[in-house]
Amino acid sequence: MQKENGRLSRLRQSLIRLKEEVSRLLPVFLARDPLVPGSVYELRRKCGKPACGCAEKELHSSWALSWSEEGRTRLRSIPPGRRVELRLLTRRYQQFRTARARLVKIHEEMIQTLNQMEVLRRKKP
């Protein structure tokens, strides 16, 4: 009985810890800031003209937003003035998705913990 009480106590503590972790994730979900799915990155390439400097030295560069839509990768060129803004918006999206994935794991852990608690608390007829 003493062993079961100790295990039950540890399970309760684990459940409380998981609840506190959910509380720490809530601000990410409750924020009203806009999100943009995808990633911002620099494209570097050669243009193909033999006389161009990119043939041997510096490649041409531009910034792009990449995202997945219906199973395909989409790409959109970013004007120079929007790069910083879109980086922030995509970073928020990635934080949201990371927090969401963690929330799913926490709920799975909570259910396992509750199942174990139920088994320990069951009274035999």
C-alpha cells in the first residue's frame, strides 16, 4: 500500500508539472499577432550569361518565401523592404507549430499518467 501511495504521489506531481507546462504554452496560442507559414531564405544562382560576373565570381541573390501548399513547395520572391517583416511572421508561425506539437505530446503524457493513476486507485471488489 505504501509503495502504491508513493507511486500515486509521483504521478500526481507529474500531472501538475504537465499542467504547468501547458500554462507556459498558452501565451503562444492566445497571441493575436499574425502568422505566415513558410521560411524566408536567400536564393543564390547563376543567370547563365557567359559574360556575367556570376559565371566565375559573385552569384546573383534574391530573397524568397517558401511554403508547402497541397503537397507542393511554393516560392514567392520577397521585395527588399518586406524581408525583415516576413522573417518575423514566419518565425512566429514556426513557434506556434512547435508549441502545438509539444501540446499534443503533453496531452498524450497526461492521458498515460491518468491511466496509471486510475489503475492504482481502483479498489478491488
